[in-house]
Amino acid sequence: MVYMNKKKGETKDSLFRKFTRSFIDEDVVTDVRKKLFYKKPSLVRQEEEKERLKSIKRGGRPKPVRSFRFRTTR
């Protein structure tokens, strides 16, 4: 959440510029776009795996793979 406090002598334009800058820095827009539609957990895992492989291919350090607990029926 982005909060801005107006200081004495600060114009609306400068306040709006600060707000916009902090809004972009916190990636609010990308988070909203990601949460706009529901994604199945399996699809999310596939996308994470693609990103992981892409970063390895580029020569980056691989991120650790998330482990999941699976339910067994008895």
C-alpha cells in the first residue's frame, strides 16, 4: 500500500510525482495484473519452473525449488 503525507509548502504536483514514483517502485500494477484472474496451482508451478530454467540458461544462479506436501488417501 502506498501512502503519501503532504509536507508544508509541498505542491500537489510534486506530491503526485512522489506517489507515482513509489507506486511504480512497489510494483503495484504488476501485482494487480497477476491477481486479476485465478491461476491453477499447477499452472503457477509450470510458470515458476520456466522462469527457473530461463535464469539457469542465462547463466544466473538457480532459485531453490519449492517443496510441496502431497496428501495421501487412506
